[in-house]
Amino acid sequence: EPRPPSLTALDLAGTALEPAAAFGPAAASVDPFSARPEPRALQKLAELDLSGIGWSLPLLDGVEACGPKLAALSLAGGGDFAMLNSAAADRPAFLQRLVAVAAARPGMELDLSTADPAAVLLPELLPALRSSRLLPPSLALRGDGQLGDDGLVALVGVLADLDAEAKESGTPRLHSLTLSSAVPPPAAAVSTWGLDDLNALALLDQLATDPAGVSAVVSRWQLALPAGTERAVAQRAASVRSLMRLVTTADGLAALKCGGGYRSLEPDGTCPAADGRSSTRQRAAPSYGVQLESLFRFALPKSSSLTLLDVSGNNLGDVGLSALGGALKLNRSLRRLEIDNNAAGVDGLKSINLALKGNKKVHSLALPDDDISALLAAAAARYKRSLSDELAARQLLKSAYGRGGYCNHAVKQRGMAALKSAKQEQARARVAKDKLRTVCASLQASVLRNGEVATITAAGKNMRAESKLASEASKSAAKAQGKADALREANKEKVWLGRHKLLDAWVKHAGVLGKRGHDVGWFGEWRRAWGKPYLNPAALAAVQKRMPAAQREEWEALVLGAEDTFASEETLDARVQGLLQEARMHRSQAEFHAAEVQYHGMLSEKDPRAEAPPRLEAGIVRTEPPGKERPGQFGSGYYTNWDARRNWIYGELRTAMAQPPPRDYAWKGAAAE
């Protein structure tokens, strides 16, 4: 359509189409924009999805026809058919023009995700970037680990070089970079090698920064790595170094999204790590791994522009999150952080929480729900196992006693030791759960405090913006009201003259009919009853009721003329009412913005340094352990009914084993409550 009313998103993705039918050699000329769109058709478009559609020069005609509001352009490859299916000679020209289009739109994210980008995309994209000397301000390459460490190093190196040139030349610089799931999973030996946190951090730091190379570090630490692992460690260290260079040198970079595919929960919501083991799917998930901690320790504190960092799904563990917490103590530019699905433990979350107690800038941090759910699921499994162990220990104790007061003390001692161990395990599970919930409540309170601080800090700016909006809304309301009054006044005389002329025409027509011998006495009676010199819709309805059926054909032309006149009056009145409604809407907006001015004015008087975290409930449910009887429930001393007590405890333990654990072991359920 030449002028669609409000087209803001257009999805022309070809990933669901048959390649041979839609994009095969026989249909190479098929293009969604083979006829260039009318310039005004796509002016409001904010999202354009061309995923899976073969790249060709005419495709960019449609992109260039989009208005300045275009914020997301996806040219991601799709399925099994090649993304670059245009002629080989056209590919460099296409990519250079695409880079120029992206550079001219600083607010647009360009998504070039595809399968095997290291082989399909980079060999042609990197030369196009170098030759054009331009930089897409916002670039996304999401994949399944097929970009690889070498491909990431090459891409990030070119982007860093071009950003440095753009800083000198004044051309658009790199603003946002998305490299989610771009690298394969880390090698099995790339972990903390069983070291304590401090030694693990020292080792990882040396892998990322030691100029002697990975081989020297491995030899110095006397690590026994499997064959081929050393190269994987070196490649991942090179990837992390390239990201470190980009973050420290690209001082216009505001968003870095390098999330991975690791998930703490299975797709069905179950926790595979509840038994202490990770699933094969988790181990094979593309992620940067714990080596990413060097980015936090050496680059993040130096960044003054980065406001959004997404490191979710990277299996960082407590070591990586502790490094991130240390960086947050020094960095003051970050505002938004995503850390879920990192196999976080209580220590890692505590490090983030302690950092945010001093860092009041990070105001957007969603709690890592999947990690918390996994930890609580592990604690719940530990709790359920302890119940089973307690029941077995009590049964072992029962077997130590025989008739006549006989007692096998060796069995009794084993039973008492097993019972003590089971009770301690229950306590550890409860303590781990309570600690986790306490840390999560404190972390959430810190984020809420930071959000309030951000609101107070921006109150003055927001107050000026709201005041401007209120003034504009008031002016718009006055303008619409003035238009309505002017339109009504300009047509008022015309309307009433038209109504007078209508009645004069009816009177004249009645005289003509009377001369022809028609009985028009009914018209005279209606006119005397009406008593006014004009005709309106109510009068027209009344005169039609009095009109004899035999004369309706004689009066039909006048009736239709009157109806047309009144219809035009209704159209005019609708225009007036529309303007009045617009004025009311603008007045309502002005009142809303005026209230916002007062609200932000009140906030501007607060001292952000005095803001304290709110008190949040941790959601801990206080319950008695199963099998704990009340004093005197089964008697006391010599009169204790030991058999009844034992059977009651057995029943309580079996009931607790058959039921779900207490509800505070389920994170999302507790959050919903």
C-alpha cells in the first residue's frame, strides 16, 4: 500500500520457505523489493526481518526506502541454503553498500548471524569493512559456536582498528556488539583445575596476559592437560584478549553482549545438576567459560562508556562472578547487567551483592532465576536424601536392640553416627537454602536502591523534559480547541441559512401543489404547529409523519435534499467533535505531564547518597524438622512409649519423603507467592 496506516514491523523471513521454490537458481531474480517501494510506505518501520532471503543489490533498495526509525535489520541466514546466493561478483559491492547503509543509521542494529560464519561470512565481510573504512555502529553475530575463537579474534581486531580510525576521522563509531554463542564450548580442562579461588584467578590471569604464552604458563603451573587442550586454551585466551582490547580502546562502545548457551536448567525446568553432575547438553553448550573473568578484571574497570554487559549463559561459576564483582567495585559506567545461567553459587552472588552495596550505578540486574532455581533444587535433593538417610539410620538403631535388653553396641554406634550425619545434612541443606535466599533478597534490595538513586539523579532532567511536554500538550489543546471553535463559528451562519432555505422551498412547493389541486392542508397545520421559520431533523421527521402516502412521491425530492443537508451538517459536527476530543486528549496529557513535573520536582529534593536499600523478605519458611515430637507427646522418663514414638517418627519421615520439600526450596513458586 502506498500509505499503510502504522506499519512498524515487517517480517519477510524466508527461513520457512522451500529453498528450491523460492530462492533456487531458477528463481534467482525473486526479491521482496524487486519493485522499489513508494518512499512513504516504510517511513514508520522500526523492525525489518529479511532472514534467510538471498542477498542481492536490489534487496538494499527496500532497506534504503525505510525511514529513520528503523532500529533492527536482520539479514541472518536461514536453514540449509546459502545466504550469499547472489553472483560472486556482486558480493563485495553488496557488502560495501550494506556497510555504508548501516553506518548511515547509527541507531540500527544489523544482524548478520548465519551458520558457519567463519567460512561463509568473514572471508568477504572483513575485506568489505577494510576497503570501505566504515563501521556498522551496531552489529550482531549470533550463532551456535561456529564463529570460533580464530574468527572472533579476526572480527574483533578489524572492528577495534576501524573504531580507532573512526575516532580520528569523526565517522560513526562502534556502539553495540553482540557475539552471543559465537564460540564453541571451552575445552574440558579449561576450568579452575580444582584450585582455590585465589590460585584459580591467578592462573586465569596469567593465561590471558602472560606474554610468554599459554605453554609457558602450563609448564610453570605443572598442569597435566589432555592432548589438544593446550591449543584450545590458547585460542580462548586470544579471544578474551581481543575483547579486552576492544573494551579498553573503543570508548564509544555502550553495549557488549557475549552471552553463551549454557543453561542451569533443562528445557523442561528440571535441574540436571541436583545430583552434582552436568548434562551432556550443558557441557556441549557454546560459551566463553571461566576464562572470560580476565575481561572483568583487566578491561571492565578501565571502561568509561560500557553501559550494558550481557555475560549470561557462560558457566562462569563462583570464580567468574567473583571477578565480575571485583570489577563492579571499580567500574562506574555500567547500568544494565545480565548474569543468569552461569552456574552461580552463593559465594558468586554474594560477591555481586557486596559490589552493588558500593556501586549505585547498576540499576537493571534481573536475579539469575535459573541459577537460583538450580541451587535450590540441589538443596532440596540434598534435603530429601537426608530424610532417607535418617530413616535408614533409625532403622539401623532399632536393629541394634534385641530381647531381654540385649544391645549390639557396634551397630548402635554406627546408627548414631549415621543419624548424626543425616541430621547435619538436613541442617546444611536448610542453611544453604536460607543463605541463598538472604543473599538474593539483599541483592534485589541493592538493585531497587540503585534504581531509586538513578531516578533521583535524573529527576532534574526528567522534570525539564516533562515540563516541556506539558507545555507542548497545552499548546496543542489550545490549538485544537481554537480550530473547533473557528470551524463551528465559520459554519454557524451557513447552517442556519440552509435550514431557512429548506423550509422556504417546502412552503413554495406546497403552494405549487395546491394550485395543481392537491390537498396540502396537512402541511399548513404542521407549519402552524411547528411555528418556526426553519427546518431541522426533528421537524423533518414530524412532517413526514403527517405527509399523506399519496403525496410522498411529490415530496420525495425535497425530503432527499433535506436529508443530504442534514448529513453534511453531521459531517461538519463530527469534524468539530473530533477536534474537541483531540483538545480533551491534549489537556489530559498536559495534566499528566504536570503531575510528573511535581513528582520529579519532589524527587529532585532528595539526596541520592541518603537512599538505603529497602527491607525485603527473604521468603524463608520456618518449619520443624520431620519427626520432632512435642515434649511429653509420648510420655517421659520410665513411662515413655518408645514403640509409639518410633512408629510416629517413621511415619513422619515417610510422609516428608513422599511430599515435595518445603515451598521455600522452589524459587519461582516462592516468588509467585
